[in-house]
Amino acid sequence: MMEQYTVTGMSCAACTARVEKAVSGVKGVTSCSVSLLTNSMGVEGTASAEEIIAAVRDAGYEASLKNGNKDQTTRLSSDEDALKDRETPVLKKRLIASLGFWIVLMYVSMGHMMWGWPLPPFFDDNHVAMGLLQLLLTIAIMVINQKFFISGFKSLWHHAPNMDALVALGSVAAFVYSTVALFAMTDAQVKGNADAVMSYMHEFYFESAATILTLITLGKMLEARSKGKTTDALKGLMKLAPKTATLLRDGAEITVPIEQVAKGDIFVVRPGENIPVDGAVLDGNSAVDESTLTGESIPVDKAVGSAVSAGTLNQSGYIRCEATRVGEDTTLSQIIQMVSNAASTKAPIAKVADKVSGVFVPAVIAIAVITVIAWLLAGQTTGFALARGISVLVISCPCALGLATPVAIMVGNGMGAKNGILFKTAVSLEKTGRTQIVALDKTGTITRGEPKVTDMIPINGKSETELLAIAYALEKKSEHPLARAIHQAAEQEGVSADEVEQFQVLPGNGIQAMLNGTALYGGSYKFISEQIQVTDEINEMSERLSAEGKTPLFFACDGELMGIIAVADTIKEDSPQAIKEMQNMGIHVVMLTGDNERTAKAIGSKVGVDEVIAGVLPDGKESVIRKLQQKGKVIMVGDGINDAPALTSADIGIAIGAGADVAIDAADVVLMKSCLSDVPAAIRLSRATLRNIHENLFWAFIYNIIGIPLAAGAFISVLGWQLDPMFAAAAMSLSSFSVVTNALRLNFFRMYDSKRDHKIKNEYKITIKKEIKTMEKTLKIEGMMCGHCEMHTKKALEAIDGVTKVEVSHKTGTAVVTLDKDVSNDVLKQAVADQEYEVTDIQ
């Protein structure tokens, strides 16, 4: 189980790398993932919290265990409090104070020196006084932004320099050099050396030190503000949790804090109120808005026995409910925990950035030192060389690298949660978009999982009502899923039925009972044909229904056939469109079902899947998934109950229609709604998030690849480009902000819009040859005497649809027929009989 910790004191990706390394070294820790975005850490293993917190402290940071033994309200408010944006107000105050001193400093150092802006008479020809003023203003800005120095030098002390160390070193270097120049100027002025005094004026970099700190603070504020927006979805979920509930105790209504609600308590909800905990309706009817949990905008009708979830809105009626799940067991709490856990995990794509971040700051410091030495050896002045070294220090940005992945993951995850699509980990969010094959379980995924009556065909002058009444009387005592479809149809039509006697379930898929001394029979064609005579016309009607993916049920009364009722598991309205959208993405769609091949192919052709695998039992789905994995990366979509082994073995398991049961262990992705259209939406969202991460990483890497050589002066001799430390600081402050802002664009992504779908690139494309299942039948034929007889028989059999090959021998009196689909024996017999031969047996 993953334990969550809050970590403070981190400022960049180098910090997260340091914390991860320290905690991963603790005995018993199996995995550790640190998020700079949420200042959180997820740890798995047997190590105690005390050992983990001690390891974080030894690395130079602070940590505390999240939630602990807190109740639900305290826990949710604690989580919400942890996500609260405290950085922006603090940084805003620092920035305003810094700007006040910085404007004065720039007026004195740049305005007066470069453009001759007026100063008080006291400063006329008193360059030392001007230098002292700049020194004092810079010290004020350094004190205001002392956090950079405390954090930076602390990280250097722990041999794990971070971004603050770069800022601190850059600004201190500029400040110390300028201070030395100021003392040298004072000495020159005392000695009356006017030329030396003027030359030292140009060696001041006070404004650079102050500008570095002010601009980095500006960048940090913009970054903090944008980072706060990335967790809006999670904070929105937390705000849904009601703080109180109205309970019924001793006949009176009392309002209590939510943490006092226990399982089994009776609570009431009025129109316009949020439902406090998960429960079941005991009394009343209402329409409940569940869009906050499922993304479904249409209110759901609730009656006695219906389940209700915490955080949903009661719209129309007064309902009385019994609490079934409270505290951290409610659906809302589980969703919040799932989204929070996903934010604490890392996507595989982040590993490259993490490796670079771990050595980035020490490498930058080394490059800065080398830059200064190189320019000094090249004959440049100390001031020029130092300016280049400072520029290298302040332009380098490990934050952009560290934020590139987690900000996109957080926004993508939040977008999914708002629409009822829950990714359990960052890994599942990344992998979903890389899929090549989607295997769909038929029942409950493509179809509704609830058989319904589709056709009623009365025979021998009977009416539909008479047929349904007989069928209802027979099936009333049956628990079979197909019987429930007839119950439902009878109730909808208002058909009643008398009680039958001597009810029996018979071998061969049939049932029998007595009604007022008359025998009633119901069941499959095979069963009924053994009880009464069934005409070929009726048999053909039955085969046509079977070919359409329906199950024909025959009913007879007193030796007379009453008619056929066809029952089928109806296809969800959005299934064909969802499958088409996945195919347009370049995904191979497979349907798995336990149905016979004829029924399976009929449904498969209706919804348009690429491949149908029939006759698959629940325990055989796992082996089918493993075979598919030999051809590409596989998503398995099922209901998460009897599909658990297959969901686990697939590259990504998606549980559809989870509703309140969001904590399905076997699934990597949980879909709250029972809509297949959420599957392509999840794939689309994953691809958009991956694309955003690639963009972020590209800009983070390219920024540093171009920025560091530019700051070091590598382009001075070639292009004459020279970067002032102040502009380097501006570039650094905007780099992280641009990465976070780019991730926020995901909030505008339309995951249900298929217009911009594109097929996966060639490296992910696969070619799957459909396995054509063939079968052979051997016919024993009497009457063939020669080669001509063989030829006539062969032609007659080859003309049948579904026959691919025929081998006839008059010597052995056989015809071996190869079929690629099911052809009835009667059709084969008739084809041979038309040539005036007789089929005596078929094997």
C-alpha cells in the first residue's frame, strides 16, 4: 500500500531527485516517487514513517505523513489545505517589496548613468555615495529574497545543489565583485585618481544581482500561480464533500458533522442538498445529478432501493436513505484518493528528465567556472568573464525539466476525473495512448448485459398476448437470465399469468410445467423438436433469428406449438460509433465472447469489430489476451468482475461501468459510466497528455541546450551575440512558467471530439491476419457410381455459401466438405438429394 507524505523545502527537480535517492536508500522501501508539483511523496514498502521522515531530513528537507488517523472531514480538509496555493501570496509580497527597491536602484544605476536622469545634488561627482546607495538597495533586495540563499547554500552544504543554489551563487558573485570594486573605487577617490574612479563605476554589477533576484521571484510567482491551477480538478472534487448530514434519530431530524455518520444511520436529503455519504434509498423518489462523479449531465432517477453517492446533488424530491459507506469508503473519497495517488506516481517518460536533473546543477556550476576561467585565459577582463559565468548560472533551469511531466499528468488526470475516467497511476495514463489492440468483452461492454425480448412470432392463429402469457407462466419460476427478459416484457405489456404446477428444468435446455391439467413446454429448438413436430419453415425462421445474434425460445401448449420469442442482449447505442473511432485511431478492435460462433459473428458484424473470438469462457480470456500481446500492446475492457484475470494480464486493464465500485484492483483505468465511448476518449486524452509532455520536454531541453552556450558567450565571435545576466534571469524566470502554461492548455482539450483523430505512427502499427476458423464434415453418400457422379455432387456442394473445398470419392462413397462458417446438415443433405443421391450419415 502506498503511504503519502508532504515534503517541504523543495524548489526544483534536483530537490526531488535528492529526496527520492535518500528515501529509496532506506531499508524496506520498494518504490518512492516525489512530486514537485504537489510537494508530495508516495512510498511503498515496509519501512516505518519515522525512518522515511528521518531520511528526508538528512537530505535537507522536511516531511510529514499525510492524513494519519484523521477522520474523513479532517482528512479531506487536510488534503485540500495541502493543495492550497500558499506560494503565490508570499511570492507576490516579496515581488512588490523587491520592485520598490529595484526601481530606485535601476533609476540610479541605469537611468542616471546612461540617460542622465537627475539625482539630488549630494550625488554630484560623488561616485562613492552612488555606489554605496546601490549596495544598500541591493542588500535590501537580497534580504527580502533571503529564501534563495538559505535554500541554495543549505543544498550545497548537503552536496545536493538545486536551482536556488544557482540563483544564490550568481547573485552573490555579482554582489561580491561589485562590493570589491566599490572599495577599490573608494581607495582611488581618496588618492584623487579620477580616471580609476570612473573605470570602477563600469565594474558595478549591483543592478545585475538585484535584477536576477527580482526577475526569478517574478518567474516563481507566475509558476506558482499556474501550478495552483493544475490541481483545480482535484480541489473541485474535495469541495464536493459535504461537511454535515441530517440524521433521523428517535423520530427527530438532527444535523451532525459528517464524521459522526456511521454505517446503518438513517439520513434525509431535501431538494437542492448534496448527499452526505453513500447510501440506499429507503423512502421517496427523486432525480439526482451525478455529473460531478460520472460526467453524465442527465440526472438519474432514484427510487426505493436505488444507490446514492456522496457529493451528488438531490434535485427534485425528499428522500430518506440508509448509510452504506462512510468516511474514506465513499465513492467520492475513493476517487479523490485515486487521483491524488496518480499525481504522486511518475510516468516512465519522466525518467530521462529525472536522470538529467540529478546531475544538472553540479554540471552547470562546473560549466560556469570553466566559462570564467576560459574568458580570463582569453585575455578578457575579470568583469566580462564574471558576467559570462553569472549568466550561465542564472539562465540554467532544472525546474522546467522537472515540471515538464508532472504538470501535464496532473492536468490530464483532472480532466479525466471530471468526465468519469479515472487513471490509477501516471503509468496507466501514459500507456493507454500507446495501445495497438483493444479487446472488448461483449457482455456489459459492447452490449447492455441485460437480455430483452426482440421478436414475438405467434403460430397457429395465436396472438402475441396469448404467446407471451404462456411463456410468462412457464418462465415465472425460472431464474435463467433469458427468463428475466420475458418477465420484463410481460410486466411492460401488463400480461398476467396463472401459477403453474410440477415445474421442472429438463436436460436439453428446456422447461416443463402443468397449467390447469395442460402440459406446457418451453426451450430451444432441439428440446421442442423432441416434444412435438416442428416444420422446416419454423426451423428456417429459427435459424434466421440465430444468424441475427438472437436466441429463439420455442413455446408449446398441449402438444401444439404456440410460437417463438427471440431474446437478445441489446447493443449499447454508442458501441458501433466508439468502435469506429478506435479503428480510425489505427487500433485493432477484438470482441471476446462465450457465445457460439454464429451469434458472435452476427453481433460482431453489427458493431463493426475487426476480429471476433467466440467460445471464450471467463477463465480462458487471460490466455487470449496473452496471445494478442504477441502482436502488440493490448487494452482489455471488461466489467472488472469475472474479467479480473484478463484485466490484470493486459498491458492496460479498463473496467467499464464501475459506478460506485471505483476501487477495482484489477483495473488500471476505471470508467464510472457504462459508455463504450469513454474508451476512445481515454485513449484520446492519454495521447494528448503524451503530446503535451513531449512538447514540454522538448522546450525544456532545447531552452537549456541553446541558453547555456549563449550565456557562456559561445556565439560572441561568430554572431556577436552577448547575453547580459539580467536577460539571462528573465529567460530563466519564463522557462518554467511557459512549461506550466502549456500543460494548462489540456484543460481545453475536447476528449470526445473525434475530428482530429489520427492513426498511430508506423512504428506502432500492426498487421493482424484474421484467423479463419474452418471445420470439416464427412458425408456418407449412397448412389454414386462413377466420376460423373462425383462431379455433380462436388458442384452441388461447392455452390453452398460457406463451403470452401469439397473432395468426393464414389469408391469410398464419401464427400469431405471444408467450411469457413456454420452450414446446417439439412442444407448439405438437400444439395446432395437434388442430384438424386442419398446422404446416410454426416460426421
